[in-house]
Amino acid sequence: MIRKRKLFTLFIILFLSAGMSLADELCKSSLALRTQVYDKGDIICLSTKPISVCLSPAIVIDSYPVRVDYHCLFKTDHPLPDGLDWTDRVDLDLSHKKVDYSDTTLAAKSCACPNN
């Protein structure tokens, strides 16, 4: 009986440690391309090319500066979904659109879990 408990405890420890490293690997590989959104009041600007970001819950641990071109729209002419949570799933290529605004931002090079 005691031997079974020890084996079970060992199994649980191995399972949990493997699960933690799996979660760490998922965070590290959470780099994705996403359209950047810049809200300027009555106007919303979308990056003409997707930018490298870390997906939640991962955080950026290394980045590099990149010049971003934006195509802007009047919100009244082009209503967008409420809130900006939809931008986590958007990776549009608007490179054929007119550039209305440019800025420099940081693009993610690598990601990690927030608890590291």
C-alpha cells in the first residue's frame, strides 16, 4: 500500500513538472503576427502589415524597433466591433492600402510566461 502511494506521488510530481514545462513552451512559442490598431478618437488606424506580438498570457522578453505604416478610417464610416479584444485575432494584410500615418513601435522577438 505504501509503495503504491509513493509511486502515485512520484507520478503526480512528474506529471505536474511536465505540465509546467509544457506551459512554458506554449508561452515561449506564442509569437504571432497581428494587425496593430491605433485609436485616434474619431479615426481608427490599422497597420498595413501585421506586426510580431506575444499572445496572452505571454509577455515580451526581447523586441526590436520597427517602422509601422497605418491606414486610417473614420469610425462613423466603418463601424468596428465593440472593444478591442477582436484585434487579438486579426492579422490583415493592408499593404495595398494608402498610408495615412507612420510611427515606430516595438515588435516582439521572443516571449515568455509571466511567472518566469
